[in-house]
Amino acid sequence: MLLELDKLKIIVHLQINILQGQVMAVSFRLFTSSLFPPSFIWIRIYSTAFSPKRCNWRIDPVEKTVASMNALSVEDKEAGYWKKEYIAKRIASVKAALAQVLKLVNPYTGLPAKTKEALRISGLGWVIILKEKSGKEHVMEHADLYINHSSVMVVWYGKNWPCLATLSTLDLCGVTPVLMDWHKPPTKNGPRWPSLIAKYSLSNLTDSTLVGCDRFVRIFHLNPGLLVGLWKRAEELAFVMANLHFHHLVEKSTLGSAALPYELPPHIPLLDDSPEYGLHGYQLHVDLHSSGTFYLCSTFRNLFTKQGYIENGYVKLIVIHFQNSTEHLPLIGKVGLSWRTDVFDGCIKLSGVHAIFSQPF
């Protein structure tokens, strides 16, 4: 009798969680017992998420779930089948929804106009995975996030950094919730799908390009688009900043795997009517910012370049001439690289502007 009562409590708990659109971690711990094998859990999740939508009469949600499960058989499939089916179908549905959202292009930047909406739909976030030489991994959740006109700035800092001398690599990954209710904010405790964006070596970090320093930190640039701050006195990690350009950002952050990044489609440049004289009709959008502070946002149209300025798949465009003061643009505030941790913050003055993102034309 006691066993039957416990069994009933477990079943009711599952039904309540599904009706709320959630699958709690405690449910997974209970269902992995001999009473409910993993296949039962995943077939229940699958049938609830992807049950038939056409119905000619109103039906109780629990009855609808049971009815859809009757058409499926746990015994007919190998172990792990429904888990793989759910994840594959979940990724396909998110991909289809994102494709529709990202169709509209901003005429000023040439980038998707609804990137913020795409981030909301997918529940997308970013983590860094610090890997020690021993194989141990540390997953770090971001502390700050700034969405700008053409990029996202993600910042990690805290008090629990591992010792730099023990680290070998840093993986930058996008993470998407596998179990997600689009009407609620994503939870960090649920299962997430990782998509590797870039992998960086930390073995010789101080040999990388030094961007700047102040009395507290030194900041190094790792290609592509990563800034790492080290405490001057201790030579340990203070913060990490990633500048993620909107160009194929959602695809790179959702469609890769934990080991392999998403492979971008081949870029085909537009044909020019007179390539022997250079390239014509280009547009340049400049978005200069630092940690939520904007210094310049401007678009330059009808640009051209000479044949000699084209090299290795890149083109040099001159939009502001030093000698022509009428082309000069004012910058808002004092330009610098702002940084912060949970203890200190600062702003490092820069002698020049470095292009973090580059894309072959």
C-alpha cells in the first residue's frame, strides 16, 4: 500500500508540472527510479510538447497527453530514442521560428532588424567554459549583458575564478534551453543546448595583444572579439568581455554543438559593373560603444574604393578624411574602454580605435 501511494504521488507531481509548462529537476530525480524508466519520461515530454494541434472538441489537457501517448510505444524504440527525437524536433522548431523572425533586414545596418526578438524567442544566452589542464571544467554565467545597435556585449566577472596557471583553454558558447516555455523567462537550472562559437588558448595569455591598462588591470585582446582583464598585482583573471556582432549571431549561438561551431554559408560578394576601377556602392555603419556607453553611431553611404585597396578578401574604405574638417564627427563623452567587476571599475583611455569584428566582402 505504501508503494502504491508513493507511485500515485509521483504521477500527480508529473501531471501538475506538465500543466504548468515545466519539468522540474525534482521530477527527473523521482522518475529515474525503476518505477519510471528514462524512456517513459522523454516520451511524456515529447507527447506533451508535440501533441496534435487539430481538435474538433475541447479536451482536458491531461486526457490529451494520455491520448497522444497511446499512439506511441516505449518498447518499440531503442533506449534514448525519444530524448533524441525531442531535442531534434525542438531544435528544428526553434530554427524555423528564428528563420521567420530574422528575415527582415535593417536598411541602415544591413543586419537582421529583429535580433532582440530572436533572442527572446530562443531564450538564448552565453557562457564561457574554462578548462583546466587536468580536464576539469568551470562553466561561468554572464554577469552583465548589453544589446547595442549592431552587437551584443557580454561580460563575466566574479570572485570564484580558477587559478590562471591551471587553465588551458576558454570556450565561448551560446546556450539554448531544451525545455522552454516561451511565455516565461528561461531558467538557468534546466538542460541547455550548447553551441560552440569560438575556442581560445589561455596558455600564453600575456603574450597576446595588450589593449590598455590602468592601476588595477591589464586588458588583452584574443581573436576573435574577446577581451580578458588580468589583475595587475596577482596576474589572475578579473573579467572577460565578448563583443558578439549581429552578423549570423543567432545561427552561430544556436545551431552548433558543444564540440563544433556552426559552419557559416559561403559568402558570395555582389558583382561590380566595373571591378577594374575598384568597387562602388558600398555602405558602412559605425557603432562605437563601450559597456552600454555610446560614443558614435553613424551610417555612410555610396562609398567606393580603389583597386589597390582590395587585398586578401578585405577592402579599405575611407569615410572621413583628416584634412577635410567638414567630414569630422563629434564623439559623445570621453572615449575609453569601460570595465567593471564586483569590487572595482574603471575606464581605460584608448589612443586609437581597434576593429574587433571583420568580415570579408
